[in-house]
Amino acid sequence: MTDTTASASRTEDIVRQSAVIAAAVFMLIGATVGGGAFGGAPVNELQNGALAADGSYLAPAGPAFAIWTVIYVGLAGYTIWQALPAQRADARQRRGGWWIAASMVLNGLWLVTARYGTLILTVLVIVALLAVLARIIVLLGASPARNMIDRLLVDATMGLHFGWVTIATVANTSAWLTQTLPEDLASQADIWGVTVLVIVTVIGVISALVTRRVSPAIASAWGLAWLAFGRLSGEPASTAIGVTAAAAAALILAAGVYAAIRSERRPVKRG
């Protein structure tokens, strides 16, 4: 590698690291403003209450959203860690850094959109976020983590983000459909809800087996467990959806644990 090429690569790496920091700052500002820290209704009252825990049949109960604290702490830790000189030319960071920055921008944008935009815009933003996170999971799978810090701050954090946003996307879309569907279709909520949860279960199990990661399964199971709690003990009540959500949580978590154990036992190929 020539001095010019090395210098160009170093500059590109510094730009990437700076972009991740800027994206994290935007995400935190978006979360602060969108969450109502500077005044205004809380998130569960936005969009005429559509985003509340009782806003639709596929919304998790309130305590489920505590997982955001874990995700934000992980993303903050990742932002600091990736900015260190030792990570500047790391192949994993070069491969996934820009995508992770995009995920943080979309994360912050969702709350801003929820407060100042429309419900359909929140659906579009969270679908885009889910697609970006899926891309990150694929990229991370192409190169194993180098150490425990890498596994915790990158694999585990991105896995939790992906797994939770999978359930959040279902809840967000359900909230929008609840506000827009005619009453004759809305009255069949049990049928639609169970059908969607079966599809989510199939996707979650396949995703766990393919990615061989447990963190997405943990986050998805967490959201589904609280969805089950909400339908079985709160409003809107639905025994069918609640039981299906509980079964889905157990199956996805079991698949994630099984896949992770198999991955640990598989010998690492070194070229």
C-alpha cells in the first residue's frame, strides 16, 4: 500500500468514526426531543394514543419498553469504543460502521416523526430501520467478533436492537392499521393478530437459526412476552393473541439458545 493510499484509507476511517459519533448525538437529541423531555405529551399519548400499550392488539405492555435503556447504553458504549484508534482500521467497523450510523439516525428520527409527523410516516421510518438492522446482522455474521468487548458492544447490542425493532415494527404497523381499517375488519382482530404472530414466529425462529445469535431472540421474546401480558391482563383483551404471543416468545427464545449453543460448539475455520 502506498503512502497516498494509506493516508486516504486513514481519512476515510476517521470520517466513518466521526459519522458514527454524529449519528449517536442525533439519536440522543431525537430521543430527548421526541420523548417529550422539553415539554409536550409523552410518547404513549402521541398520534391520538395509537402508540400506547393499549393502542392496538399487538402492542407490548408498558414495561417492555425498558429494553430501550439497555439498547441506548449499548449504542453509547459502541460509539465510544469504535472511536478509539485501535478500531479505526478494523475490518468489521469498515464493513458495518456506516450502516450502524444509519440505524442510529433512523432510531432518533422515529421519535421525532412520532411527535411531529403522521402515523404512516412512523411506519415507514421503522420499516427502514428494521431493514438497516437486518443488513447489519448479515454483515456482522460474515466476520466473527475478535473479543468479548466486540461481542458485547457490537453483536449483542445490534442483536437486541434488531430483535426489539422486529416486534416494534409489528406493533407500529398494527397501530396504524387499527386507526385506518374499517370496523368490519377491525372486529376480526383475533384472527389477524394470531396470523401475524405465527408469521413473526416463523421469521424469528428462522432468523435465530440462520444468524446463530441469541440476542435478537432475547429481545423479540421479551417484546412478545409483554405483548402476551398486555392482552391477557389489560386492554384490549384477547386470550387468543395473548396465548399465541407467549408461545411465540418461548419458541423464538428456544431457537435462539439452541442456535447459539451450536455456534459455540462449531469449530472456527481459520484461513
